[in-house]
Amino acid sequence: MAELTTYAPSLRRTALNATHRSHKAKMVDFGGWDMPVQYSGLIAEHMAVRTGVGVFDVSHMGDIQLRGPNSLAAVQKLLMNDASKLQIGQAHYSAMLTPEGTFVDDVVLHKLGENDYLIVINAGTREKDISWVRSVIGGMSGVHIMDVSDYYTQLAIQGPKAKETLQKLTGVDLTPIKNYWFTWGTVCGCHNTLIARTGYTGEDGFEIYIPSDEPTSSRVWGEVLEAGAEFGIIPCGLGARNTLRLESAMALYGHEISDTINVFEANLGRYCKLDKGTDFVGKEALEKVQAAGGPGRKLVGLEMLDRGIGRDGYPVLTLDGQKIGEVTSGSPAPFLKKNIALAYVPVEYTAVGTEVAVEIRGALNKAVVVPTPFYRRAKATPAVTAPLS
């Protein structure tokens, strides 16, 4: 049962904290935030998103806005993807890299207007990320860096009925908004709301950015739940968000990506534009990796053949017991009804169909390398699968 009245005073709280507690959510420390891990139960919440619609409070995510005549140049230096290709109203997946080509953080970049960009960053790395941004581009003229993280309550409405749910709450026609595009409009009476067709679940869905005051946030949360009632909407916590992103093989910082893992190891090279015509932090190191023939290890998807569950950090071994890697994320997959995992292994073990073992409580449990993502939704329109935690 959720604890309704107490929380660690050192933890940050979103504007919906009291609302979550009134819904009897189970609250946990997530990256220094007092956040709901589940409400009615992880499996029920996971399945609601896969088959209908669910709503998440993701206001713990950070937001950095870059404005000014040199904002594009700043973004191009800071991030690995090619922002010059973005149109106003378009977003894409990218990352900030260290000089070694490893991850400071993965991000979603929105082009709000000419010389105006919004970078959505992860909650647990907020202070580190903002410091990194200032260290890399803070000395550039013609660009203004603003931490706008606390300006917004960010709600993620996710699932095959997400559009029908949100459409009841806005006069904006949501149908033309493509995946990884956004617009502005009034939602639940909140003017100038950013409405983005983005998410971290592998399903269709929207993320909306509303004022972060408690009365407005609580009211909009309630109106979203009311609008989605006919589709079986339920509030969802970070537990389901994690299993949903794992089924969709989306990376999580501190697991599949970190400052010890490079872009090519993480299979994210398609988002890294070495040829975009401008230097960015980490480019030189990645060019050396590429020139040397690529990384020595890569991220793979595993499906357990034996009944065990390969949890985060469990060793991955050859069938004769030689350790070759470890699980970065692993759990039962509620929709697929399989036990799945992501793991780093040497490239010679990455071919689909390769059998390995996961050590679980001292015993070797067989697993097989399978294609990722494990789950891919049927899409009516082309979509980009992009990870963000």
C-alpha cells in the first residue's frame, strides 16, 4: 500500500505528487525524485498502454532551451545528430557525448522556431547535463542557455487510444501530427501547450507540456483520465514505463548507455551523423572506432530459453561457462509473455540465433540472441523508434 503522508524531504516532487498519493500510488526514489512506480499494478498498467491507453507523469524530465542567432551552431557542436535537417515543429533523437564518444546523456531535440531549440534531458542526469551544456557552449556568443525544467508539467498519454483520448481535450486536429513532430495549442484550457507525438513506450502517443502549478496540473490530470475512461485509461508508473521501453528495446541511461559505452556499441550509430559537416564533441573518437573496424562488443536482445529471468547486472556466459558480458536490463515482458533482456557481448556472439547463458543464482540458464526491438507496434504511418529515459 502506498505511503500517503510521508516522503523523504530531500527528494524533489512534481506538481502532481499529492495527486499520485491520493491515487494510492506506490512512491519511490527515482533519480532524486519522489515518483510513482505503480498504481494498480505493473502488469495491468503495461497492458493498458499496449491495448488501450495510459497516462504517465514525466515532469521529472529536464528541459534546456537554446535561443539566439548561433543556437543551431551550438546544437550542432553539442549533439551528435544533424539538427540542420530539422524543420520547425519537428523533433529527433540525439545525444550529448564525451570526447571519448561515450554518453553524457541521450536527449530529444525539438526545433521550436528559427534559432530556438528545446532539449529534453533525463531526470537523473539533469544537473550534470546542464553543467555539461554550459561547459561546451557557454562561451559561444549569440546563444542563450535557459534551464526551463521547472516551467512544465509533462504528461505522456500513450497507447493505441492515446489520440482519441487527447483529441477530446483540444481543438487542435491531432491526426496530421506525425511521429516526432509537434505543434502548439490549447489543451484543457491551457494555452500555448506544446503537443508532441513522442513517447518512451513503443506505442503511439503524445506528450503535453502544461504549466507546472499544482492546481492546473491536478485538474488536467483528472480531465485526461476522464477523457480516456471509455478506453479503459489508467494512471501508470515508472515500473510499467520501464517494461514498455524494454519490450521496445529503448535504451535507458545507466544501463544500455553511459559514459563507458560508445555510440556504436549501443547500436545507435544511425542517429550519429559523422558527415554532417560540423565538428561535435565525440566525433573524432568515433571516427577512430569506425576506422578500426567498429566496436569489439555490441548490445543484443536476449530471449530466455530456460525459465529463469535475466535481471540487470547478471553475468552472460558462453554455454561452457566463460563470462562474456552482462545483462543491462532484463525482466518478464508482460505483453509478449516471455523473459527478455538486453546485454553487451563480444561481436562474435551477436548473430541472431546464437545461444548463450545467463547466470542466475549460480545456475546457467540458456538464452538466445533475437532481433530487436522485441516488440514493434503495427503502425499506420512511418515512425521513428527513439529511446529516452
